[in-house]
Amino acid sequence: MSKIVILGAGISGHVAATHLRRKLPKKHEVVVVSPNSNYQWVPSNIWVGIGRMKSEKIYFPLEPLYKKKGIGYKQAKAISFFPEGDKTEEKPYVLSEYVVGDKKGQQEKITYDYLINATGPKLNFEATEGLIPGENKAYSVCTYSHADHAWEGLKALIEEMKAGKKAKILIGTGHAKSTCQGAAFEYILNVEQELRKHNVRDMAEVTWISNEYQLGDFGMDGMLLSYGSMTMKSHEMVEMVFEDRDIKWILGAGVNKIEDGVAHYENLEGEQKSEAYDFAMLIPSFSGHGFKAYDKNENDVTEKLFKGFMIVDADYTPKPYEEWSVKDWPETYQNPSYKNIFAPGIAFAPPHAISKPRTSKNGTVISPAPPRTGMPSGITAKLVADNIIDSIKSGKESLSHKGSMGNMGAACIASAGFGLINGSGVSITTYPIVPDYEKYPKTQGRQLGKTFGEIGLAGHWLKLALHYAFIYKAKMRPFWWLIPE
């Protein structure tokens, strides 16, 4: 009998747990350890943040579902890793601490045969002075509770605008190394549309602020897109969208301090500037959780497991940008030192950025971190689960399921408004996520036809359909596994 422990119950952790439980005989134990009591479908936080969807529609409690499906569940947080056990415990384990109930504060050694680290990122708000969700007129949509607060703030401002107040709205990234520009891009389009619905658009100046060098970079070095019968660069497409909606933009901005209604930032020229606002939604930087790891004799072996995020089968050799390759990216998400530990989704340490790194004239790095949210999180979690399943069933290590972000596509659908007849959407599909300049040298490292952009109502319909499909899938309804990641 094998015991598989999954740390985290987000997209990666939940996907891995559900596939493991469906495909493994009941004699094998599947246990999820997460400090969160609910599963949330993160992409729909955007609609919560404009008041068009109740947060209750995008989350559900984990414990009843896991109990029904035969998945163990501990509402606890990981503290440290002991991949060799210790002097009194022979099996490898994760030291965890319960966060609720009668056991709150108690620690437990949770042993395992296989470990999936799906803890995702730490939302590192403290990396930017004053960037605290709900304070200083700055908000977040990274969680459903954050999105609820964002809507409260936006709704109050809309009421002030209806009473005659002119307002400035600032949306984008809140740190020089932030990622997840796509979520901020979607939110700014939805906010702009919401202002129109409330007939206050003429009262607001809406501004995009980002660490991107160009619009449409999205932490992926931009894209050359098929757009109808022609080709278009992603920055041209986003410029067109912003100009059509009268959205201003500030680029190459490393936000470093937030005061009440003022965002301070450094630009690539090394200038220190500031932007006033009445409402801001700024994505924080993402970081690892700062876990420590120890060997059997309690010597620190953190460097074998973590490089900020978890070390996997990537090439982490330091190289100049010109020598980076799609081949550097991992395929199995297995830790090379401890072969029974895996890290799909945002939990794995990327070998390097995807966008060309840039620094200001002062030496400050102002450049997006590589995105690994959404589709890549689900796909990598499933392949990790399938490799563990095959290894258990065959009795020997099996890594036949592989998936590099260099041969993996992703679709990003940014809704712009909510409604079956008056919603809209900007859809961008990219293949591969990490550009392969050897295979596609003339099209910015990506395959035209599989890398395309569209604008229109159909994109919004698809986004809405995906919301209901993935909630259905996450709840493990009949034939849920037929819905792809």
C-alpha cells in the first residue's frame, strides 16, 4: 500500500488528488494537506471583484467532498520537510501544523511514500511597502475574499462618481518582479466596462501600470498572433484594445511603495515617479513559502529541495539570456535529489524568466516573472499524478508522462464585461508557452495558427462556459474526468 500526500488544494493540488483517487485502488491512501477549507476557481475572482458574481459561486468546502470520495484531508499548513525521516521516524514526512479546531497549533509528522508539493505561491504583498489588500485604497483579486473587498471599494467609488466626483483608477502590477499580468489585464477591462454600465465612465481616468517592457508581454516575451487573415504582435492587439477603451498605460514600472492613494515606482530610466489614484488593484509579487528541509540527522538540506520554489528536473545552470533554451524547462516536475517528491504548477522553480530580463539604470530588476497559472497548473498536476499511478502499479519508477511548458499550449480568455448578450472577451491562445526559437525562428518562437488572438462576444461565452465546466469538474460530478485540464 502506498500513501500519497498532496500539499495544497488549489488547481494543481486538487487536480492531482482527484485523478489519484479515481485511478488508484482504495488500498492506497491519498491525503490532502491544506490550510484552506475551500476550493476556489481563481479565474472567476475577476467577476467577484466587479460585483457580477457572488464569491459563493466560485468556491465550495473541501472536507465534505473529500470525505465522500475517499480522500484524506487535514486542514494544516506545512512547516518543514524531512525527506529522509529523522532519528525516530524512518519514513519521509512533512512536519505540519493544524490551523483550526481542537488540534489548532498542534504539529504532526505526516509521512508519505510520494509527496506532491502543490503549495503554489506565497502572495508576497509585504515585498512592496504599504501594499496591503483593502488598505491605502489598494486592493487585490488574488483570492475570493480579496475580490469581495475590491468590489466593496470599487462600488463605493462608483457611488462617489455618481455624486459628481472625478476619479483615477490604477490597475496592474504592484512589484518590479510581479507575474500574472493576465489577471490584471482582465480586471481592468471588466472595471472599465462596469463604469460604462453605471454611466460614470466619463468621470474616471483609467490607467494600466505594469513591469512589462511592452503591452501584451504577459511575462511571456510577447507573441506574434494569427488575427483573422493577418498576423499581429500582441502589443499591437493590446494597444488597440486599450485605445478603444481610452485606457492609459505606464510600462517598465517597478512599484516599490504604496501610500494612501499614491503608488511610487521606479522606471527603466531609473527615475523615481508616483501615480495618484482613488482605487487601485495591484498584483503582488509571488514567492516561495520559505520552507526548510532537513536530512535524517537534522542537517539543513534546503538547497536540495528549494530555490525559492521547489527544484525539479530543470536546467538551473546560470546562463546569459542569449543562451537560454526551451530545453531548460522541466518535463516531469520530479525533484532530482528525492525522486518521490514532485512539484507541479506554480510550486516549481522556473529555470529562468521567459521575457527578456531588464534592469533600470539604477540596477533594479524590472521584469515579469514567468507565469505558470491556469492551464499549466492543471496539466502538470495530472501528468505528475499519472506518473505516480504508473509507478505504484508497476512497482518501479515510471516517468512516461512528460509535459514541458516548451511543448504545451495555453489559452487566456480575458472577459470584458458580464452578460450573455453584451459581454465581450479578448482571447489569446499561445503555443508553446515558453517560446522555441529553434523550431519557430521566424514567428517569435511560437507556431502561428496555434498562437492566435480574437476579440468578441464568443470569448466571453467561452469564459462563462469554462467557469461552470471547471466547477463541475472540481466537484467530481459524474464523468468529470472527461473535461480536459
